[in-house]
Amino acid sequence: MNSKSEEIYERVLKLANFTISSRSTIRATAKAYCLSKSTVHKDLTHRLPIISPLLYKQVREVLDTNRNEWHIRGGMATKKKHQNSKR
């Protein structure tokens, strides 16, 4: 592997471990590592299954959970927004 490939490999593993340990969303992971959401998404959903299928399975569980709770977080954010604007 060349150095660029090694960097990507290491980044994918770091992102995967962070996502699993913090149970974070793609957006939160991207923000924590100063990357774009599309880069994090590609790393976790396209590159990770090739690098580590076992780690991918754990990440997929976190991403699926986040996806299922998406509407709840959106509703809470809207509620908070309206509460703050009434003050």
C-alpha cells in the first residue's frame, strides 16, 4: 500500500471506532474529525466493509439505530428552537 492508501485505511478505522464508541451520527462524526459528511459516509458504508466486515456490522447497527431515531431528534430540535424563540 502507498502512503495515501494507508492514510485512508487508518482514517476509516478511526471513524468506525469513534462511531461505535460514541454511538454518534455521521454528521457528529464528520464534525469531530473536520471531514465532510459525504467522506464519512463513504468511508463507513463503502470502504469499511472491505477493510473490516466485523467492524462494519457494528457500525451498521449504530447507523440503523440513528436512522430509526432520526424523526425523534428532529422533533426535539424543532421544539427547542420554538422554546428559545418565545423568550
